[in-house]
Amino acid sequence: MVDVDAQVLNALADQAGVEKRFGTLEEALEWSAFEAVVVTTPTFTHASLAIMAAKAGKHILLEKPMALNLDECDAILETVSSHGVLLQLGFMRRFDPEFMAANERIQAGEIGQPMMIKSLTHGPGLPPAWARDLKTSNGNLAEVNSHDWDSLRWLMGSNCERVYVEIANFKGKAAGVTTENFYDNALVTVRFESGALGSISSICPCNYGYDARVEIVGEKGIMLIGDLRNQAIVVCTDRNQGLVTPVHSTWAKRFEKGYIGEMQHFIECIQTGAQPRVGGEDGRWAVAGVLAATRSFLEVRPVYLNEIMKQDIT
Amino acid sequence: MVDVDAQVLNALADQAGVEKRFGTLEEALEWSAFEAVVVTTPTFTHASLAIMAAKAGKHILLEKPMALNLDECDAILETVSSHGVLLQLGFMRRFDPEFMAANERIQAGEIGQPMMIKSLTHGPGLPPAWARDLKTSNGNLAEVNSHDWDSLRWLMGSNCERVYVEIANFKGKAAGVTTENFYDNALVTVRFESGALGSISSICPCNYGYDARVEIVGEKGIMLIGDLRNQAIVVCTDRNQGLVTPVHSTWAKRFEKGYIGEMQHFIECIQTGAQPRVGGEDGRWAVAGVLAATRSFLEVRPVYLNEIMKQDIT
Amino acid sequence: MVDVDAQVLNALADQAGVEKRFGTLEEALEWSAFEAVVVTTPTFTHASLAIMAAKAGKHILLEKPMALNLDECDAILETVSSHGVLLQLGFMRRFDPEFMAANERIQAGEIGQPMMIKSLTHGPGLPPAWARDLKTSNGNLAEVNSHDWDSLRWLMGSNCERVYVEIANFKGKAAGVTTENFYDNALVTVRFESGALGSISSICPCNYGYDARVEIVGEKGIMLIGDLRNQAIVVCTDRNQGLVTPVHSTWAKRFEKGYIGEMQHFIECIQTGAQPRVGGEDGRWAVAGVLAATRSFLEVRPVYLNEIMKQDIT
Amino acid sequence: MVDVDAQVLNALADQAGVEKRFGTLEEALEWSAFEAVVVTTPTFTHASLAIMAAKAGKHILLEKPMALNLDECDAILETVSSHGVLLQLGFMRRFDPEFMAANERIQAGEIGQPMMIKSLTHGPGLPPAWARDLKTSNGNLAEVNSHDWDSLRWLMGSNCERVYVEIANFKGKAAGVTTENFYDNALVTVRFESGALGSISSICPCNYGYDARVEIVGEKGIMLIGDLRNQAIVVCTDRNQGLVTPVHSTWAKRFEKGYIGEMQHFIECIQTGAQPRVGGEDGRWAVAGVLAATRSFLEVRPVYLNEIMKQDIT
């Protein structure tokens, strides 16, 4: 286990029963008696750490978002490719039983050709300073909503063509946030290459719980994925108040099975040499969406993914 | 409009815009310029009022329960029959859109041959003194749960053969109720002539709301009728509390459409001369069930409806 | 009753028990023995009929959308004002018990300052030719989604400042629709004057049912209004298929109470002389939203309501 | 791993990666290099296997029902006690997150003093011959509903005082079952020592799914535990059919977390020497309930647990 903070490192390693402990990835790579690296650090460190790991021949499970920009994404992709290691992105919703079952049913044609998708991720808790700053994180649309960007592409089976975004800042001032362009609400409209439409709703911090739901309408029908409800317990003790049901309060609990599933998949891929079913290209598209979205609200206009892809690549 | 309490009479008649007002049914029958009577008085007055109305040639919409015992039921049935008037019982659930749709689907065979039914009616508010006393009302199983007795027969398409009942008294003491055999909880087990099983759950007063739900399992499937939820509004403002949804709080609101529907049906029957689709025989079976149930908990044994039917009739 | 089609006129008037029947509003106004007019004709006739009725001193309940453009709206408003008649707009959701309760709770501050609202109306059935053509109707965003435009302003307590819209046409070709700019899917993003964000989702025809739901997130919490579910009946007969629950299939049934409520309100306003609580200004804002939205998708850019308001008024 | 069927043994042991394989418990006990035994054989073998394991000093996780009668239960309890081994009963619902959370909230007084509980377990699939025969299994009330008996005592915090049971046999004949007293439907009424009431609903086979739900009403409110719904996915493709949601189809999936939880708890108890939080006394009460219930439907009368306890013990 690696952490720059020795106290955090020791607490977590004790809890997990891990003996080998390092302050930097470099030190760990010197020891080298392991096959893979799981990178869960802030976004602005992803590219350097992933490239370092790839050069050392380690397989990589990289947390979302993949990187800060497309140049970084491309650098990771090239190093991973030239060193023959596996790269899996931490889009755990792809391993959530409900999202997996929903995707299979959509691909099987149950609701027909998808016409419109709406995905929302709303979460409690003010993000840390680096995650509020466009320069170190690209903001909530990257940190909170990377999963929505990936789900849109995955479930619709089509890439984004252009995006338009409106943002709002309701709670920043009261929370003392003075970061330029900080937003706690964002509403993204997406036009897909297939002609279909989509939206991503981002709210953070919102104190009512952790909320991740998707609605898709196809030519034949509608599908709703996910629920506000956490446990199947309903209590009523006051008829003026009404029925009360527990709500999802954290992403870790909501997607517990997804987190376990993505780790199992990563291990299986290492054992069998199979390519992870969610990789660097998926991470790159999510980053491209965020960059187009950011430009959209800065310039108050729809932005084509093409504009971003070209500029960043060159 | 008729009411023994002039103040209540005037308030209600003003509200409804009714000019003719009487202190007793006798006075109203002397005036006589009307076709039908709606009897909504306490149970112990049903037989005398219904018989008086029938003798005067008035059609009758009679609130549940029909009467206190089978002798009274039979006297009503005979007078109604000999005077050629219509008798409709106030089982408004038979006119509730959900109960009607459910019944149609059951009769159409959607869940197969019914094997088991569970019906519950739980309501807020301590019943008035006359409704708590077995002698003037037969207690909650009659006053609150007449509807369940009727729904069981209606939805299962079979008569009760025998019943077993357990009762409990949790809140009576604190509420100062000293009536003999008072109960605020009752659990009825029914064996139908068809061999199917059923239960009725009675709780009153229960302060969480007005709760009326039915579950039926047939050889092919299950059907749930009714919901605790009142309005399709979900609010969450605190992730430690969870989702909050309005609950049904009164029977008048819960079965608003049923009450309107039963009145429309009664008027149509008078206009066309058709027999109401819920009549005296239905009311009589509900009374018989309650009497068997009462004997069951008094004697702590299963009681056959046959025992009650024979004894009361002779 | 007035209808240009004698056959339709007679069928409906027979059903409603209306004796007086006319082929045109002019004829009815010559007879004149009535106080008010309910205009439910296609949008392109609203202005001329409403103005004719107002000049004849009749109060007006005008179906949505108010008119085709802001000039027409203003002409109606001026005539209504100068002739001292009442004008109520047919936004029946304002009279739906769930929407009313939700609005009261929002205004009371239950979810705090509203930050984001999402309203959807999806309906079955290909609209008639005039309702598919921007020139005679402004398309689905006007005909199907007028209610959403009104709900957004009402529930958020703020006017739209600018809108951005993406549209799609998935089913037109197969249905033989060749109308220019026809769309069956539209996704609207709204920025409110308050700084809050909103979206309207429009799909028609969609064959899964009639779907009208709203989600609002405020600084303190979330509120969901409406439900796909029609009746509280759940059936399961096959564990491979799962639970089945009835869905709303038509707007007339879904908003039955709203339609009755708006008519009662209109009559009360005529009787008391009170201004209807949803009037011409509300109708005008909904039209302005649609016009800005249409320009947005035609010009692929966000459009300020201000642009529309200015241009149309002069 | 032990199984009398070598083919089954090898298949399961391969799957689980277990090397040591035995045809009988005796053989396994000769090898002896293990600490604990998990007994998942048919009920009529429980007493002999558990006693054998206890005498060999092995801790025991014993599947429900504990045994066929109270003599067997007492023999197990005595041997376990005299040999100082741990005995845990396989009531996995005590380790299900929803049941655990519900129980904590009830014990904390959230719904007040419990007045009435209803627990149902309905499952698909005709039970094997030994589980249909009262002599080898005590029938469905033991095999399917042991969990309900335990949940009643656990959640209500009170022992059963007397029970009354009605049974029905709807599907036996068509399935060729000729076993005496076979039933596929049973409805149990319980009176608790506390004065509270309860019911257990048993249906097996029922093909609509695996259904395990509980409702409890206390003096202050109601609590519903569990749901028919399996996944938070709603699909609608036909407005005449309605909304479709996956249902629980097997107990193994429904209580997956409970099964894992009970095993973790058993291991922790072995490691720490703590008594399992659901033990032999709990198993014995569930057996006593079943025996009283069986006598109730055979003799068509309410039966006191006391009658069973005395008779079996002496």
C-alpha cells in the first residue's frame, strides 16, 4: 500500500492487513514484487502515476476521471500499449448488477432503439478544494459525474456529438468557496452521433442523500434504473408526516457490489490476460465530454466533441 | 334530511343545500315526496329504520353493518321483499376503481383459482362508545371490518365456512375504556367453503393512518390491492431520515370514488329498477361472519358459520 | 355547444345533454344567453375566437397553448382587459391535487430555495397534422409540453431567462411525416432569472403510456411529483417476468381531478368576479418559452426569452 | 466436505476448491483436522449428526429446522452443553441487513409496543418427498416457515402462547402427491405471551417467486420489512400491460447477505468463544411452534405451546 501520509497509510494498511507500506509509488516499484497498481489518487496525479506504473510493467486499475485532459489520456494510452499492460477504468457502475442487467436488456432490444437518456448523480458533501477547481479537476462534472458520461455512452451505444451546459452556484458563497467558475449545479444536454438525446444532472453538495438514477426511452418503451430507496423498510408513525423509507446516503454503499465486481474483473483479466471490459478509450471519452461541457458553459454555446478532440490531440 | 340533533341537521343541510329537514324518519315519511332513504345511523337502529322505510315504499341504501344479528337481517330482507323496494348495502369498496379492476381480473382467471386472501383495515381514532360495545355494535370486527368480510366473499367467490379469532386490547385501559370484551386488535382466520384460506386484520385505533389493503394468492400468481401511499409525492430533506411520502389518513378520502360510485349506482338502480349489485344477502353474510368471529374469541375455538346461521334463524 | 362538424357536435351535445347547438361561435354569440366560452379548438384559432368572445362580453376559459405567437397573446390580453371579461388558461395541472400540494410545500420552504427542476411529458399517439407543423402549432413543445413550461415557472417562482433545445426525429419517417422540422423528441435546458436550472423532456408519440412527472431539488432537499403507476394493483404470475402494475395511459384520466378543478375554479371566478389564478400572462410566458425553444433548435444556440419578447411585441 | 452422493460431493468440492472429501460424517471426524461442522442435511438427520459432531468436540452451524421434535432438540442441547461446543442455528434472516435494521428500530421503540405481526414466506418449487411428509419433516410450516417462527419471537420479543392453524391442499393432487395431511397453504394465528397477535402465511409451491415479507404494527406505528421487488429496474413497453419490475425468485439470492453474515458470525464466535446470537433455544421454540401448529390443524382447535412442551419433554 502506498500513501504520502504515513498516518493514513498505517491506519488503512492495518485495517486491510497489508504489511508492505510505501510513501511513494517509486518506492513500491523498486520493491516490485506485485503485478498491478490501483490508482485512487486525485485526478491531477493520474497521468504521471499511471505512466510510471505502465513503464514498470504493472497492470493498472485507474480511478475515474482518467486524467485532466486528452493529452494526458493519450500519453497513458500510448504507454500502456507500448508496455503491454492492462488498463481498467474505475467505472464501477458497469459492474453494478442493476446497471448490468439494464444494459443487457437494452442491448437485447427490449425498449427498442434508444431515443433519450437522462442520468443523474447528486451527492452530499462539499468536494475538497482540488475537486472544486477546474484547473486541478475540471469540477463536479468530472469528479462526481464521470460515471454519467460513461453510462451515457455505454447504455446508448453511441458517442456524444455535441453538448450544451448550464451551471449554477447556490451554496458556494455560504460555504466560503471563492474558486473561479465553481458550480454546484450543472445540467448537460447531449446530442449523440446516433441522433439520440441525453442529459446529465449534477448536484453536489446536496444533503438529501446520494442519488444515482437513469431513465432511458427507446422507440418501444421506457426503462428506469436505480432508486432513491436504500432498504426495503417502510415505517409510518404519524399520519401527518406519512411513510418513511431509508435513502441511499453514500456512493460506497450504493455501489458496493459494483466496487467488488470491478476488482474481481480486474483480477480475472490479469489472470487470463483478457482486456478489461472498460478501458482507456472509455475513460478518454468521459474526459472529452467534460472538456466540451466546460467550454460550453464558459462560452454559453453548444460545443462539438470534435472541437475538443482535435485541439487536445494536436 | 333527517337528524335527531337539530344543530347537526341544520349545519349539514345548509352545507348540502337541502331545504326539507326532519327530526325523525317518521316525520319525513309523512311528507313522503321522495323515493329513497339513505340510512347512516348507528347499527342498532338499522333494522327499525330500514323496515319503516320499506313499509313506506322507499328504496334503501343501508350503511354497513346491515344489522346487529341475523334475525334483524331477515326481518329487513322480508320487508324489503314484500314491499318491492330496492335494498343496497353500503359496501363502497365494491365501487372503488382499484377493487373493481382487481375483482374483474381475478374473475377473469389472471391469478388462477384463489387459494389465500388477506384483507386488513386499520384506522385511526377511538370508536364511539356504542361502537365499542358488543351489545350495540358487535365491536370493531363489525364497525371497522364489515368491508373486509364483504371483500373476502366477493373477491374469493366463496362463502366462509368457519372462523377462528384472536383479539387483544392494548390501548383500552389508557383510554379509559372499561367495556367488557373490548378489543382494539383482532386477527381472523377464515376457511372458505371452496377450501381456500383467508384472514382479516383489524386494528383501531391506530394512529399511523387509514390502511386498507388486500393480498390474494391464486394457483397462478399473487395480486396486491391498495397502498399505504396517498399522493405520488416523495420528499427527502435529510439522509438520516429518508424518503417521506403522504399516507392515507381517512377512509372518506381513501374511498372517495367508492362513495360517489355507490350513490350513482343506487340512483341508477332506482331509475332502471335493477337490483343493486350489493344487497341484503351480502350484508347478512358479513353479519354472520362477525357473529361467528365474536363467538370464536369468546369461546376460544373455531366456529362454523353454520352454527350461527341455524341459531339466529330459528 | 359549438362545433363546425355537425356529426361531432350532435354526438357530444347528446352525451352532455346540451340542447343549444351551433356551427360557429358567431351564431352562438348571436343567441348570447350564456356567460362564458370554453375554447378547445386548435391553437391557430385561439386568438380570433378569444377576441370574438371577449368583444361579446363573454368570460373565456382558453385551452393551452394560448396562441401561436406573442402578438396574438397581446391582442387577446388587450381585448380581455378592455372588455372587462375574465380569462383563464387551461393549465389543469395547477388544479391537480398532487401538483397543488407539492407547490404549497415548495412555497412553504420545505425543500429550500429551488435549484433545479426537471419536468417531463411523454404521450402516446401521433399528433394530428396541424399539431406537427411549426406554422400551425409550434410543434410538440407547444402542444404537448405547454404544461411543463407553465409548471416550471409556477413551481420555481421564477421566469425563464434563456433556453437551449435539442430535438430528434425517430418515428416521423416510418409514420410518413414529411413536415419540415418535425420532431418527436425534444430536450430543453432552461436557465431561470433566479439563477436556477431546469429541463423539459418531450416525447410524442411514445407508446408506453402517458407520463407526466416532475423532480425538483432545492437547497434543502428533493421532491418528486407524479408517478408512472396508475392503480395501486400489483400482480405477479411469472417470476421470470416479475411484478406488473398498471400505468397511466391517457392525460384525460391522469389529470381527471385537474380538469374538474379548473372548471370549478372558472365558474367560481365568474360567480365572484375574482381573477382566475392562472391567466393570460401565464399563457404568454409559456408561448414565449416555446418560441425561444424553437429558435434555439433552428439556430443551434441558446436563446434569451428577451430576444423573443422584444421581437414579437414590436 | 461430506456427502453421501460421491458425484454431488465431487462437483461441489471442485467448485469450492475443497480437497478433503468424505462419504459420511464419521469418516470426516476420524480425520478430525477441523474445528466446526455445518449441517445442511434433511431434518430427520439433524439430531444424530449434531450429537455426533458435538461429542467429537466440533462447533456446529445447524440448518433449520433444528430437529423433528423437542426430545431431539433437548438431546442436541444437552450434548452441546456437556461437550462445551458452540451451536448456531441457520436462521439467516437474523443476519439480513433489512431484518437487522428493522429489529434494532423496533427494539429502540420506534413503533412502540408491538401489537400485531404478520410474516409470510411463499416459495416456488414442490418440496422433495421427505419435506412433504409430516413424519420426516413436519411439512412446509417447518421446512419453509421455520424462519417466520423465529422472526416472530425475535421481532416481537415474546414467546408464542397458543396457535391456531388452517391448511389447504390446492396443488398436491395435480402434482401426484398422495402423502397424508400434505398441505401447500397454511395460515397460522399466534397469540404471544405478551398478549400480542401474529400470523404466519405459508404457500409452497407458488410459482410467482420467492416472497418473504413482514408487517408489524405497534402502539405508535407500522413497519413493513422486505419487498417483492428484486432489482430497482422498471420497464414499460405496453400501456395495456403496465410497469414491469423484477421479482425475487430464489431464497438464496434474496438472503445472500444473510447467508454470508451468518457464516461470518459463526466463524467469529469460534474465534472469540462468544455464544452465537441465535442458538439452540431459538431453534427449539421454532420446532415447538410447528408441533403445536400441526396438532392445531389435525385437531381443528387452538393449541397451547405448553401442551407440546410438556408432552415432548417428559
